[in-house]
Amino acid sequence: MSDPDLTLVHPVPAEEFDAWCRPLITAFLGAPGSEGAARVMESKRGWAPEQRWGFRDRHGWVATLAVAPHRLGVPGGGDVVTEGLTNVSVAGAFRRRGLLTAMMRDWVRNARDRQVPMLFLYAAEWPIYGRFGFAPATFTADYEIATTGLKIAGPSTGLVREVAIEDCVAVAPGLHESARARRHGELARTPQWWSAAYGLDGLPSPRVGGEAPPVFFAHEGEDGVDGYVTWSTVQRSQDHGDKGTIVVEDLQATNIGAYLGLMRSVMSLDLVGQVRMPRRPVDELLRWYLHNGRALRTGYVGDALWLRILDVPAALSARTYASSGRVVLEVRDDTEHGLAAGRFTLTASADGVTCERTTEASVDVSLDQRALAAVYLGGNTLVQMSAAGLAQEQRPDGLRDVDAMFRTVQPPWTATLF
């Protein structure tokens, strides 16, 4: 990128925010002045200037990139403080000039200087971000259920009741945190996230479901509220007898009784014949409680969170492992910075986890940084990465032994967009 009329700007001055947003809104097919444009602009207005990058020429802004700090749940129930990428755009006339590469390069270097151990993003297109060292680490699935005559087995305890938005948001954050500790791969939700997600900030809500406002159900168990579900109508029942369709936007439960109670509540609505469940776990439990498991139809299954590891010792020391052991990993990082490259010993035992650089000659597995990012949360295996040419066994059974350590009881699940 050598165009003298183009300037990389970071941080983006606060007074430039409205102008910075214009190419972003257009890139995501929005229209200036629309509700969607208002949501984009207002939801990011309070972000600090150092969290935004951009390119401009003599006429104005032509590319944007923003980041935000987050907490990511990792195996073992702990969190890693990480940073997520969003609001990436390049105006059509300025594509293929290296603008995205320059912004990504500057962000990655900046994050490493600030000792951020790993980065994440949601990829609008699969081919873009692998070249920057990112790899898909969690996956989600969309489901549909035809509910007529369908029965759910399992425990039936507690009470489900409809609650107002304000009452739901009062209890939902705590329930989400409790559920998140039981299922790694999820992002923590800030107070600003809750306010924006349910329209309590006065702006249009960026919800997953239809245009109708959401309905909130809470499940009350012996010890109080232990789960909630939000849903909205996408197709109403018809006079000629066809039943309607609803979409489950968010379902969080801290125990199986609450989960099943909430599912029964949405599936038993009189005028509902179909329930859609987007962005759910790939191992959705409901199938095993239906008297006809085939009624839960799986639609799209795809990548969710992509990871990029910057600090291997910090990242690997932050999670727990399924088995004890000591392995030596040779990590390649062929991106421009090579920040994750090196040889590392990983030791896991009942006493804790350590990971540090080493000069040992013997290596168990050599792997690309993208392979390490892909297996970090347990959503992929090194055997898969080996088949793709991203990992190589350096001693017999090395791949098997490392996979045994990284294995998790459940696959990771990321439900939260930001």
C-alpha cells in the first residue's frame, strides 16, 4: 500500500466518529439515517479513540476497523481477557490496496505490545482472516422443530412464567454468568450489551429474531430463578389453520430441569407449530429428550468464534486439561509478526498448569499457530489439523497424547454477538 493520498489513522479522534461511520454503514448495506445506522453509530460512540482504526484520503474516510476488550470462557471455568475485532470495512473503490492488511497488522502489533494473550473475531467470509493467523475455534448450529404432537421427557419441576423486559434483564446477567461457567467458549456480556440487546438504551434492538418485540419467560426452581428464554414471532398463525413460527433468541439455564421447562414452555404455545433455534450448541441436548429425536431438524452448522493466539504461554496456562502430562510443542507462525512462534513445554497436573519457552531438542508435535488456535477450546482436534497439513507428529502417538490433554467433555459454544 503506497498511495500517498491514503493515511492510516490510529487512534481515530472522537470528533471524527460520525464521518468514520459512513463507509462502515454503506459496507454493511445500511442507509444513512436509518434505524440500523443509528444502532451502529450510537452503540459504538462511547468507545475510546484508541479502539478504532481507519484510512482516509483527502475526501474522507474510506476504511474502518474497531476492537473491544472481552472476557472469554476457557476450559476449566476460567476467563481470558481478550480483544475482539468488529466494524471492519473498506470502501469498494479502495479494495485490493492493502488497507485491511495494514489495519490488521497495526492492531495485532498494538495488542501484543499491550500483552493481550489472544484475539478473536466473527468472520463475515471464511477466506479473509486465516492469512492473519486466525482459525475457527467454536461452532454453532441452527435447528427447527415441528412441535405438533411432540413430547419432551425428563424432569418436570419448577414454574415458568412470563416476565417484563426490565424484570428479565434484572436476573438474566447473573444467570448467563452461571451458565457460562458451565460451558466454555462463551463471551461475558457487559451491562452495555444487555441494555443494547433488549432496547433499553432507546435504540432499535439488534436481535436475532423477527421484527416483533421479544417475549421473556423465566423458570423458577426451588432456589429461585434458574433459567430464562427470550423468543419472538416470525410468522403468525393463519385463519385457515396453519400454525405460526417463533424463534428462540436466547436460552440460558443453570440446570437440566430449567432447560427442559423452558423448552416445554415455548413448544407448547397453542398457536405455534414450529420453533426455530439459531446459534445453538452443535450438541443440543433437546434431541435426547424428545420421544422422536428426528423432529429436531439441524439446519446450518458453521463456524462462530475465530481465535488468534499471540502469547502461547499465557494462553495455554489459562485453561485446564483433560489429562495430566508434559509435552513439547513447536509452534510455527508464518504471519508477518511471527508472534506465536517458538518451542514450548506444556505441563498439566493436579497441582496446576505451566507453559514456558524451552530449548529442548525433543519435540512431541509441531504445528501451525492456526492449528493451536483451532484446538485451544476443544472444538477441533490435532488429528484433524494433521490431515489439513497444519500439525505434524514428531514422536509416535504425539498427536494422540496432545489431543487427549486438550479434549473437553462438551464442545465449546459461543452464543454472544457483539
